[in-house]
Amino acid sequence: MMDLKKLAEMLEKDEEGRARIADILATEIAIRSRKLIVKAVLKEVATKDDIEKLRIEIRNEIRETEERLKKDLKEYVDIKIDGLRNELKNEIRGLEKRLDMLTKFMLGTFIGIILTLVSVILTKLL
């Protein structure tokens, strides 16, 4: 086996050999670099199957989101409708109380008018 000092001396003297070794090393480095780059890129490239899986996942996520939004919207609308029903019931109760008071007032007024008529008629007759 040749020792490295002798090899270095030979390369210093042989310009053509040095260039040839440099070319070989440069070519080898370039080839290996390309292979490493290709491997790295292939790890990051999506296949048709990957894209289809992603498409399915997105569709499922959209469906789930739509269902969740529909449910939330239904709950919101139900709560609002219940609130409006309660307000309407309270308003109707208030109106019923006012009508009841008005009816009692009108009944009292009619009784007063009838009693007045009866007293006038009785006064004329007697």
C-alpha cells in the first residue's frame, strides 16, 4: 500500500493526474448530491393517493363542520324562539289583565247605569 505522503508528492508533480482525480471526485460528489436531493424531494412530494386521502379528509372535515354549524344554529334558533314565546306569553298575560280590568270597569259602569234607570223608573211610578 502506498503511503499518503508519496501520493501527495506524486499528485503535486502530476498536474494531469491531479485534474483527473479532481474530476472523478467532483463527478462522484455531484452524483451523490443529486441522489440525496432526489431522496429528500421524494419524501416531500405528495402522491395521487396522498392527495386523494387529503381530499377525503377535507370533505369529512367540511361535512362535520356543516353538521356542527347546523346543530349550533338550530340550538340558537330554538333558544331565540323559546325566548320569544316567553315574551309573547308575558305580553298576552298583561293584555288579559288589562282586559279583565276593563271588563270589570265596564260591568261596574253598566250596573251603575241600570241602577240609575231603575231608580228613575221607580221614582216616576211611585
